[in-house]
Amino acid sequence: MTWKQVIDPFHNIALSVLVALIPILFIFWALIIRKMKGYQASLIATGLAMLIATLVYGTPVKLALLSAAHGALYGLFPICWLVIMAVFLFNITVKSGQFEIIKHVMGSITADRRLQGLLIAFSFGSFLEGTAGFGAPVAITAAMLVGLGFNPLYASGICLIANTAPVAFGSIGIPITVASQVSGIPELPISQMVGRTLPILSVMLPFYLVSIIAGFKKAREIWPAVAVSGISFAFLQYFSSNFLGPALPDVIAGLGSIICLITFLRYWKPKTIWRFDNEPAATINTDFSYTTGQIIRAWSPFIILTIIIISWGMQPIKDVLNAKGLFQFEFPGLHNVILGSDGNPIPKLFKVNYLSAAGTAILLAALIAIPLVGLTYKVGLTVFGETLKQLRFPILSIASVLAFAYILNDSGITLTLAAVLASTGVLFPFFAPVLGWLGVFITGSDTSANALFSKLQYATAQSIGVDPVVTVAANISGGVVGKMISPQSIAVAAAAGNLVGKESQLFRFTVKHSFFMLVFISFLTLAQAYILKWMIPVYEMLDGKKAVALPDLSRGYMYLGMLAVILVAIGVSIVSMRKKGAALPPPTPS
């Protein structure tokens, strides 16, 4: 027995949209006005979505429940699996005492909180997004900033906002790959179009971040460093996305901006060291430094993490891991039971790629790192138990948020909202990023939002005479600014930043920035569609199939080159961080 999705249950699109918006508006009300805890807001929103899906859209109760279960399972694996392992790896570093060395090294580069935020939240976070994605960058960088002494709210908030720049090219370019597969536009022109939009945002983002941390006046004090960080990142993001494709921009831009900023700070220092209010002055004695061996040992969990995740992303290795450690099954009672608005059945498969999952890569890095940082596996097991206890409420939040997203998608509620935006005619390019923003807010993933709406973006653009690559790319670019307010992302950041139960504060911290950036991208997309047409790449469609390949480069060589660049960059960074002087004794494990 099958059931077909309904887009306009009231046969009045305005009324249908108002009802479809109820569970989404509830999320905003609960977190901004009511200030609910994250897991409470997501559970109630899931219940509301269930009621509207069954009573208004006519979704059979059984299908709605199965859809919620499907989403909750996806929330547990791979999302929660990744978050648990990321926080576990960080907790190991703290438990061993090695994070004290990391703090000293960061302080030897600069004790200024503004510059530390740029290095970790913006540059290192972008690099992690390029390799892992799916929440790992925010989880790791927020935990690192809190460990350095950042205010937890600012640490989590700026990591969410900083994650805007790299999301489009996350996980070795998966969001763009999916958009290409769904829309039929080749990967390279989509990568080029996104790479001609986001660098404009990326070049301004460091100054924007520092202004959030310390205020506009304090941001102006370090404008040379901000310029080095933003311009180097934006240029490398543009170059790699336009000439190498979607796999490398985050990795190259992230590493490049780290190296450029660290090198610049060897020759330039701010006149004053800025710290948070009521925070003691910097206490790290920069006249001394650790030995190279001590530095490498302290950073070893993250060095190992980098190498393993890069290796996990190489297609030959990924193929082997999937062949040995992947099983999938048709979700009982849900697979091919729901018919889309086009009448085609929607497959519902649940994949458990327990070897190739990014969370497994992080677990392997943690297992290798445990003896290297001086802990026993018995202590590591204790730390793992403490991590699970620490994350019990975020796990509930993430599972319920994904249940909420799956109900909205399977019932047709999301399609109702998309249909209205697609009916805006010549103004559609302005609303194209809104569609991506909405998709990421609901699903928590730019990849998922592209899977949902890329075909709609393509078809609508063709119907109004706009180049489809503009609107498909806008779906991606708009989605990245929705990431910072997605309930899933908020739950991850709150868990990493010790803000469990205070998700409403974090949501209120980021929501205004999300809207501001969305409006900026919407106006830019509108201009690209009708005025700035020179920004649109030239490409061909051959029989609706991908016709443009990465120019003269095979991905295998690209990945090997990427790994070599990372290893060289790590060595250069370590050398640049060292100063002459006596070595400090190793830290005492906590």
C-alpha cells in the first residue's frame, strides 16, 4: 500500500504555507523567546510536525512514526557517532595534560583572543570542514577554544559563524557532488559559481568574526592580520574551486590561511593583547618553549586525525572500507511506500558504513593517540564513559531534530514551502538562497538541502530564463548561512562548548548573523542572474549528463598531493611556532 505526498492540502497555497510554517516558527519561538532547552524544543517541534503531517497532510500515522524513527536513527549514526568521537578525542587530549602544551603553543603565536579565534575557528575549522564535515569542525574547534579559556558562548557562537565559509565544499566537496547529481549540471561549473560567490563573503568574514568577539573598534586594531587571514583564504578558495574542482577548496584555503597568518604574526604584533572582560591577563611565558618532540606529542591526536581523515576521503580507500564495512537495508514499512509529488516512489534505505564513516576515522585516531599522549586504554575507556554522560542530552537533541526533519520532508511540508518560493517568477533568484537556507535549517546539512532542492532550482531557473547554475549554486551558498542556526548544529556546538541546556542563548547569538548573511547572498544572486552575468561560468550540458571534468587532473593525484601539502604544512607550522629557550617540563596529567 502506498501514499502520495500532498503539496497544497487546503487547495489554498497561502493557507497551506501558514500551516506548514508552524513547526519551524515554533523552533524560533521556543529558542529565542521562550528560551527552552534544545532537546525540549526539538521534541515538541517533532510532535507538532507529527500532528500537522497526519491531521493536515494526511500522512498515515504509521508512516509518520516510521519516518521519525528513520530520522532518529540517522541522527544516531552517523551524526551522533561523529560528535561523540570528536569530543572523546578532545577529552583525551585534556585528560592527558597535553592540551596545556597546545595552549602554550597557541599563546606563543599570540595570546590575543581575537587572533586565536581566527586561527582556530576560521582557518583550522575550515580545514576540518574540508576533510570531515558533518559537525566535526564545530565540535572540535569549539572545544579547543573553550579549553583555551574562551567564554563558552562566544567560542561556540563564533565557531558556528566561522563554519559558514567552508560548508559548501565540506567533506571533500560532497555538497557540490550531490547538487551535480541531482540537477544534472557538471560539478566544475557549480564549483566555479559557488567559488565566485562565497569568496566575497569569506574575505569579509574574519573582520566580521573579530567584530563579534571584541567590537568594531578592536577589530580595526588588528586589521592587517584580519586582511591576511581573509584575503589568503578567499583567494585560495576562489582559485581551487575554479581550477581544481570542489574537492580541495576548504583544505587548501584553510591550511593556506593558517600558514599565512602564522608567518605574518612572526613579523607583526598587535599593539595591545585583547582578552575578555574580567579575564586575567595572559600568563603564558613566551620566553620559553617546548621542544619539538613535546609539541608534536601534544598535537599528535590532531595530526593523526588529519592524516586518517584525509586517507578516509581517498576514493580507493573509501571503496575498500565500504566493501568490507558497509551494509544497508530497506527501511521496513517505509521503503518505496511514499510517492513523491511526481508519482515516483521514494526509496528509503538506511546505510551503516561503520568503517568509512568519519566518526570511525576519529575513533581510530583516538585509539592511536591514547598511548602517545601518555594514557592507558583503561583510562581512555573511563574518558569515553564520561564523554557519553556529557553528551546524553545533545544526543537526544540531535536524534529528535533529525526525526523532525524527516517528518517534514516525507509528509510534503518542505515541498509546500519550496513551491511558494519557486512561484516568485523573475524574483526567484533572490529567493533561491532562501530555499537552500531553509533546507539546511531543517536538515542540518548542505548536502541534504542540495539533494532536496537542486532539481527544483534547476527547473525553476529554466522556466524564467535564468542560467540554472546560478540558482543551483545559490541553493548551496544560501545553505551555508543556515548551518549556524540549524538545531542540529546548535546541539553539536552546545555539547562541545559546555552549553548543554543553554541552546537558546546560542541560537539567539547566531540567528541575526544568519539573516544578515542570507540577505547579502540573496541580493548578490539576484545581481548575478540579471546584471553580473560575467560571473557565470561557461559550460556545456551533453544529453543531461556531466560533461565537464576536473581539468587535466585525476582525483587520485589530487588527494596524494593534498596529503603531501598537509604534512609539509604541519612541519612548517611547528617550526614557525618554536622560539629559542629552555624547554619546559612535560605537563602532569589531570
